[in-house]
Amino acid sequence: MVKSKTKKLFVGLICACSLLILGLGATGCGESSNKTFSSAAEAYAFGAVSSIKLLNSNGVSANTKSASNSGSATDNSSFSENVPTSEQNTVAQKIDEYIDVVDGFVGGNSPVEIQEESLGDAEYSTKVTTNITHLDGENDSFVMYYNETVPTEDDRRADDDDDFEVNTRLSGVVEYGGQTYSLRGDKEVEADEIEINLTIEIDDANYVIIQTETENGEQEYGYEVYSNGEKVEELSLEIEIEQNEVEVELFVLVNGEVQSFRFDKETHNNITQIRINCNINGQTETIVAVYDEQTQNYIYTFSSNNASVDIDHR
């Protein structure tokens, strides 16, 4: 079942992630903060938007329906005293796969605006519009339409999960970039724990399975990305929202090892940039991503032993 598959993914990643969080140092400990979205609709919207971004970052869209390789690294040693190592090229390529997924969510000044609207007796009862402002100043708009219903007793008897606790079921569509993605899922509520399972689908072979779990004020998103029927990505996102500031921590499962990336937006010398703290194969690294308007690419600067290197992806 999808539920058991996502549960296994989520628990496995989060157990590993917890160890990494202890190693990196948790932010905001002991401080009051709102670490979750304020409504189920906002959680649905974030899951849908991030899933579509993940499909696109893996070269899968409603137009292509096929996987493609990520951009290659370009040596920008002219911007720096040091030449990037092969390992730094590899790290930058990995970050570049996800930069478009997270750059519109991190930082303050309301980089994400989510508006919920009731449509009454229309085909779908709820409309949620998500507007995202990216680091390059460009805007993305996602529109989600859905119905949320309570399962009948027949539904409960037909489900083969002995621990069936679904409170509501979700069905609808998401419109983005002139394409339409199907949406289905369910929500479970028990005491102070909320679990949301979603599938965002182009077709039967290209889709993302998401599990969102909220417990004791913490919110996690676990993802499995499928392209042409094959699982191509497995990852988790941790979201922290405090006083309109959003931090995103990304955990990626690569060859059985968890790699972690924490993204924070900051301004330095009037230039908006994303600072990325990484933990890869037990090694920590700090990277700054800046959008270059001339090349329309991100430049990744590594800070190691007071040295910097730049890697540009074209």
C-alpha cells in the first residue's frame, strides 16, 4: 500500500535526520516559534508545490515525461583565488538540483503567499493559490482545486489497513505552467499528531508520493519521486517558520547515506543570497548561492579554511 511505503520512507529518513540535526545544532531551541503551517490547506499547498518542483528538477514534466541529467558544473576560478575540487563540483551539482525547490520558500518578507477560497457548490469546493517569489525576483503561481470528504463506513471496511484512521480524503488537481497535475490523498488526526498522505501525479508512471507528519509542533515532509515508473529520488524536508522567517532543511538519501542541507536566506552588501550548511558523508561545509542576472545562473561559493571557490551551472 502507498501508506505503508511512505511510512517506511518517512521513519527511515527522519531517524537518520535526527542524528544529523544534533550534529549541526538545532536552531531556535528554547524559543517560542510557529513551526507549522496554520491550516491543512497550507500544508496541502506546500506539499503540492514542492512535489511539482521536484518532478521538474528531475526533468519530469507534463510535456517531457522523461528524466534528464542536471546541469554540469563550470569552473569559475576567475571569480576566486581557488579552483573548485571535483568533490565541490559534485556537491554544487547536488545543491543545484534542489535550489529551485527551496529558494522561493526560505527567508522573510513573505516569499510565499497562500490564499484559500471556498467555491461552494462548484466541481471542487476549495481553491488554494500559492504565489512564490524566487531569489531571481521571478514569481511562480500554483492553483490547487480540491474536495475533502469524510470516508464512509463502506470505505473503512474496504480498506485493508488494520490501523485505518483516515479522517478525510482529498481529491483534486493542481495547475502550474499551463499543465494540470492530479492530486489525491488523505489526512489522519490522532491526539496531537496529524499525518497527511498525498500523491501528485502527471500519469501512472510519473508522480510524487508525500507524507507530511506534524507532531508536538514539528513538521516534516517525506518524498518519493518516480519517473517512468522508477523511483529516482527519496528525500525529506523539515520546515521551520518563526516570525515570518522560513528555514528549510533538506535530507537526501543517496546510496543508503543521508546528506543534509540547511537553507537560510540573508542579505550581504545589498545582495540577497542563500546560505547553505551541508553535511555530506560526515563532512560539514558552508556554501553561499547568489543569482547572477547576466548568466541567469546560480554561483555557488564554498567557504573552507577561509578560502572561496565559485561554481556556475549553465
